[in-house]
Amino acid sequence: MAEKPVVAIVGRPNVGKSTLFNRLVGQRRAIVEDIPGTTRDRLYGDVEWAGRAFTVIDTGGLELSPSSDMMTSVANQVGVAVDEADLILFAVDSVDGITAADEEIAQLLRAGNVAGSRARQQKPVIVVAGKADNQERRDAANEFFALGFEDVVPVSAVHGANSGDLLDLVLSKLPEPPLYESEEDDRLKVAIVGRPNVGKSSLLNKLIGQQRVVVSDVPGTTRDAIDTEIEYAGRRFLLVDTAGIRRRGRIEQGIEKYSVLRSERSVSRADVIVLVVDATEMVTAQDLHIAGDVEREGKGIVLVVNKWDLVEKDTHTIQQYLEEIGREFNFMRWVPTVFISALTGQRVQRVLDEAIGVEAERQRRVPTGQLNEVVERAVTAHPPATHKGRQLRVYYATQATVAPPTFIFFVNDPDLVHFAYERFLENTLREAFGFRGTAVRLRFRPRKLVEEPTRGRRS
């Protein structure tokens, strides 16, 4: 499929850029709060309209005189979005009218000189006068023609007023947009998760080779789940950087609450989860909580120990760390571990190599004959204990599905399956067939025995 055209939404803080983004993509992808500066990173979404498709980018509020290093990073993110875009939606506020900041941004857009932009070329611009919730505001939007652009569209992103007209105009301005085609999504979806400030965004930036996500040493910098598509080792990846996941009792209401929910949803739509922990702190209770959620979701997982460059090491250090990880993750000993430094780039590519391997294990199918040979030997060598005079009998097993590998065991009574024996059967399958890095599901079903025909019975 040809690349879709790109549309970037830019403007000063709190003019409704994220609300417009959500309206265009048709879902609440961007976090929307009446607080300036809520959006910091670039957020991407796909839009289909009138049989054609394009990608839209939501950006942080642009301040012409950034008051902090954080806002400078945000401005650079806006510049990168402008570089990528074929068309700019310049968001303004119909309630406020033209402000000095709007005029400065308009001047930069006309000159193709947004901070952080390398293109230095003028892009087509549509002025979107947001919050035009009534006819009076829609009429007042005409004043925005003074910004010097040909097209001004008053829109109420909340109510959808004029959004169709805006989309029609967007399509007319885009360069040869390809027809929308449906195709099977063969991308390996990898979500990078972990506690705040363990280096998730730094890892993502190293993996993709550019400053794709704002990186700061202030915990909680990433608020939205950010999708980035890359190619590596002949595979297409969709990488998702997420907000730090705190313990539920410490999650604040508002923006952080929605960020954490977004991160948890990112886990549910990913194939493989990269769980990042801090080598200087090692495994915490919250890391284990996140890992447990991943296992319950049935996902693949790679454990990444970041900030390895900060650890004083000798020849025994890695083994000591692996032993501690094994003790802490005793319920997930099958998880592969990679020691990296996202700061220096040490071993970061191994993260993707491990993700490819884990996904292959998630798709593994075991022939029924081999499966039952392994199960029969295991049950014979270690028969289940009796419970109240009854003993579990395992008749046969079959693999039902993959991603995660799921096996159906037909038994005399599922209620006789003790947790410990289920874990024994799972470990048996892992020892025989691998499944490194992926959850495995065992399901137990009753099988009614068919009575054998009686022989020699007298009538």
C-alpha cells in the first residue's frame, strides 16, 4: 500500500487541538483536559473519509518563547510534525479571536520556519477556528482571514459542526492521496511499559533513531500512548511508548488516570510487551503487578533491565541479577531478560530480536501426536494425587489456538485439577516445546466415556 498523506494539527496551547484530533480519527485517542499543555508528544491517528485515507498528527501547544526545557522539547516535536506533514491544520480559538501568539505562529507557518523543523518550506495551511459552537462564533471566524491564509473553517469539534466540510477541504488539498485499501495488519505490535521514569521513552528513541518522544528526567513526561512504525530485520514493527504505570492507589485523578488507562489498553492490543525495569532499583512490587497483568492478558513479554551503565559490575553481576529476577518472577521464569542502556544504546537492538523470537513462540503449533506423547509420559511419571478418594484422569490433549498457545485437556472431572498439577503440566509443555517469553493457556474439559459394548452377555 502507498504511504498515506499526513496532516499535522498545530497551534498555541489550549485551543482544542486534541479535541479536533479526536473528532477526525473518530475515537478518544488524545487526552482532552481544559489545562494548557496536556499534549506533549506527537500522537498519530488514521482517518478515512469519502473512500480515502490520511494520517493526522496531534501536537503539543506551541509557545514561541518556551519557558522551560520541556516546552522547548514540545516545540521541537511540533517542528518534526510539520516536517512530516503534507498539510497543516492551524488551530485557533473562535472565542479568543486572533491573539499575538496566533499571529506569530502564522508568520512562522508562512515562512516554513517552525522551531525544530528541518524542511524550511511552506506547507499548505487550513485555519481551523475551533469552539465555533453557535452561529455568532461561526460568523466571527471570518476575522481569522487576517492571518493571511486562503482557507478558514469554523468548527465545533465537540459537536461535530462543519467537521465534514473540513474533511472535504482537507482531501482537496492533499497531494494525490491514495485510495483506502484494507490489508491484513502484519506488523508486530510491541508496547513498551513500566513504572514512571525507568527509561521507556529513551529506549523508544534509540530503537527508532530519532527524537520521536519527548524525553525528560521528570517522571510522568509521557502521557499518551504513542505509536511508531519501523522496519527491522525484515519485519514491520508498531512500537507503542506508554505513560508510566503507577500503583493504583497512587494514581491521581484527571490526566494521569487517563494516561494509565491508555497504557493498560496498549497492553491489550499489543502482541509483545517490553517491560522496562530500573537496574539501580531492580524489581519492585509494581513491576511484578504489571507483569501479572501482562500474563493474564496472554501476551508475550520481554523483561528489559535498563540503566545497566549505572551499575558497578564484576564477572558475577549479571548472574546475581538473573538469580534475583528468577526469585521475584518465580511465576514467570520463562521470560527472557535483556540488560541494556537506553542512554548509550548498549544492546538495545536485542530488545527487537527478543520480541521477534517471542512472537514466533506465541505462534507455535504442536502436532497432536507429539503433544499427547509428552503428556502421557508426564502423567505416567507423575500421576496426580487423589482427592477424597478420586483421582484426576487425563485422556488426551489438543492445541486449540495460538497467540497465546492454548491447549485443551480432556479429563474425567475438571474440578479435580489442582493448581499445582496444572502448573506441572504447563512446565512439562514448556520443557518439551519451548514457548519462551509467551503466556500459555491450559483449559480442562470433561470427557464422558463411551461404555464399551458388553461381551458374552446373556439375553
